Amino acid sequence: MTTPCSSRPIIVGTAASFDGYARQHPNKDPEQLLHDFVDTIRGGFEKGYAEAAKILEGLGVMGARSGGLGDRQDL
């Protein structure tokens, strides 16, 4: 599976969750709301990437490209 194909569901799902996040914070300034949402999502992505990389390293399959894992992180 190519990087854009496997990353698309993650990006679409993340974008779809913004409305729910906004409903939880109705009094936030819209610009701050977006900034905080992006920070929250970025933290989740970074944690998930680190966990996946650790698992792949433990399995001995974390190579230079690891099937595009680095490309997915860049997205």
C-alpha cells in the first residue's frame, strides 16, 4: 500500500473529528481552537509513530524506509 493511500484514512478521520472537538470547546476563539486541535492531534500522531517504530525495531524490521513509515510521519 502506498503512503498516500494508507495515510488518507488517518487524515480524513482526524479532520472529521474536528467538529466534535469544537463542540467540546464552544467558548474558545476559533483560531485558538484550531491551534489546540492541531497540537492535540500532532501529539497523538507522534506518540503513535514512536510506538509503531519501537514495535518494528523490536521485530528487527525497522529499516531505513520501513515500508514508507518515515513518509507517513512527514504527512
